[in-house]
Amino acid sequence: MPLPLLFAVALAAPGDTVLRNSAGSLLHWDSMPISYQADTENSAGLDQESALSAIVSASGAWTEVQGVGVDYRFRGTQTGLHGGYDQQNVVFFVDEWGGSADLLALTSTWSTDDGTIKDFDMAVNVDNHDWSLAGEPGLDDLQNALTHEFGHALGLGHDELHHEATMYPTAGVGEVDKRDLSQYDVDVAAWLYPASEASEDSGAGPPSSGCDAVGLPSLGAVLPAALLLFRRRKEVP
Ligand SMILES: [Zn+2]
């Protein structure tokens, strides 16, 4: 589909809990459900079925919330999934992480200049981190981290004011608190996605570009880079 796309600019200002793209538009999905696939193959020895369960539970945290019109739908596993703009929403594990080792996971979103999200990709860093599927001490809990990342995929940014928020920017090893949304997360999600409008289409179609290329558009509207980060909490002495 010919669309000018803008890569999401991460890191909202402190206190700002929604994301805007580089055109200044609020990131949002204009229709539900949000379908995604997962590639659970990993070199970390994580049981794939259990990892998948953690992924689905993480998206489910945003789906079954009163007053919030978000509906994530898992559409199956597939091997060889990777990032990039292809209008496939995917969750996958990265065995050779090219970025900062501090990052637990990274969610990229692609949106039109009006902020309509067209694609998200969620990468889990199994290169630099040891993961747990059960909140074990000393390990990073997968569901904990991914619940946070599924918030980013909705267009939510970091809530730096509330430690108890799922969208708080850091997590500690063994932490499972982010598996469950705080009221702060619910409030932001409900603001972006009021339940009564969950099934309505905005009617505002994406702007046309005349570009018929598959994948990345050729119009120069794509501004690459800018990542959504999820850092490990630094221990305070
Ligand atoms: Zn984050």
C-alpha cells in the first residue's frame, strides 16, 4: 500500500506519556483488532510454547481492560520473522543484538504522518540478557518486559513519574510488576482508545503518496532511527 511512513520518535518528554511521530502526530491505531504474529525460535533455550504464552499474556494485559478499546489478536507463529516496514506486526527474539546491551527489548512502530500506526516490530534481546518465564530472581521476566513493549506498540510512551506503572521506563531483574497494568497505564490507554470507539474506523484514510514500492516508501517521508527503549534499572547505591 502506498504510504508515506514515519518512524516513531521515542523518548517522550518527562511526564509525557504518549508518543508522537516525527510529524508531531499522536501515534495511534485507527482500527481494531491489532493482529500480530510471533517467531518464538530463540538461542536462549526458552521453551517456545511457554515463551509464546508469555507473549500472548503480555498483549492480553492491554486487551481485556474495562474502558479501553484495545484488542490485540495473536495470529500464529511463523519462523524467520524480522523487523522492518512490511505491515506485519511481529514479536521475535534477537540472538545477535546490534544495539546497546542494556536494552531488554525494543519496539519499533511505523506510522503515516497523521500518526496512524501501520506496523510494529518487537525485538527481544536474548543476546545480552538471561530471561525467565516465571519471574525468577536474577533474571529478566519476559512477560514483564513485553507487557511494557505492547504499550509502546499502542503508541504509549514512558511514564517516568510512577514507578508502579507498566510504562515506567526501567525494570529490574526478577520484576513482574509490569505484567499488570497500573491505573496510570489504563488511564492513558483509555484516553487514546476509548472503549466506545474501539470498533469504529476513523474514516480518515492514509494520505496517498503515489509510491507503489513494496516495503519502504520512496518519498523521503521515512525518518529512520529513534528507538523505543527499555533499560534495565540501574542499582542505586
Ligand atoms: Zn519503554
